Amino acid sequence: MIKEFIKQNKLSFKTGSRNTTITTLVGYSLHLGLSEDKLKAEVVDQIDKDPFIKEEISRLWKYCKTNNYGDYWGTKDAKVKYKF
């Protein structure tokens, strides 16, 4: 599910784009009702290559949840910008 979303939307985990990608993935995961651990399991290959990704997911999860980042995925804007 998350892996397909990453491919369809050509998300990058390169330095300089990781924060945006991870924020997007956390919000989308919240929309889907996934847990933080489930998201980490979905991107384990990227985490193995770059442990910062795991740290960034942990750092952003509570913030994104508290600020309702999952709600964005029900908007027209999200449906225009992303494939899901």
C-alpha cells in the first residue's frame, strides 16, 4: 500500500527531500489508519539504507497526528496532487 504510493508519486528519500516525503507518508498513513510501526515496516528498505528516516518518522508522527495531517487526504487538493 505505502510502497505503491511511493512509486506512483515518485517520492524521494534523498537528502533535501526526506522531510517532505516523510511528512507526506506520515499524513497518508494517518489517513489510512496505519500505525507508526506499520509505516516503518513499509519503508524498512529505505530505513536500512538511511537510519535518519526512522528517526524522522518518530519525530514527525505525534506532530502530524496532533495537527490532523491525515485529514488532508480527504481534500480535493490531495486528489489532484497525488495518486492514491
